[in-house]
Amino acid sequence: MSVVWEREAWHRPPSAEAVESLSEGRADLAACLEALGAPMKVWQVGDGVALSWAWYESKELSYRLQVPMTQTFNASFDYATVDRETLGLLLVFDSSDRLVMKREGFLKDLMAEGEERSPAVPSSLKGEA
């Protein structure tokens, strides 16, 4: 049996002040990019565009049990959920580059499963009736 303390992090979350300064209906694309820096991904949504930022930080103590099955074979099991624990910020802009939606949360919740991981935005923002 082994015990492991791990810390993993990638990308940094935008500052709370920067995110709070961006108001739906008021902020534009240029102001958002200046406040947050380059996004991780960009999509076209209807006549507008969506941008996402993502970050991950984990600190965990884990145990690993390894059971010898034969002289040359060991069975072990490790499980990771990094994709379900990644946090993100999703911003959606209209055709005039005006911010119309701002969402924060787990990246998996911000993305639509059935649309090849495109932003999960209301149909009214996609230009649909």
C-alpha cells in the first residue's frame, strides 16, 4: 500500500474583480479580452461568439492498493476525475460584440453534451425562435 500527496494545477482563474467588472449588456468583447486575457476556446454561436476560460487546481491525499496476483503480474486501480472538476468561465457575445451572458462553474456544466462540447447557451441567444 502506498500513500501519495499530490497537487496539480493548470491555468489560473481570472481575478474575481476582473470577472465582476464585466456586466451583461454593458461590456464589449475588447473590454473582456483586456480584463481576462486570451480565452482557452472560441465558438461561433448564432450571429455572435462565445469564449471560455478554464482552470484546475487539486490537492489530494490518495491511497493506492496493489495486490500481487502472480509473480509477474500486479493488479492496481487508479481513477481520475479532472474533466469533471475543471472550473470555467463562459462569456457569450451578440453580433455587436456586446456581452449577453456570463456564467461561471464547472466546465462540464457550461458545455452542451450533444453539440461536441459547444457552449450550453439558451436557444434565444443562438438566434433560434
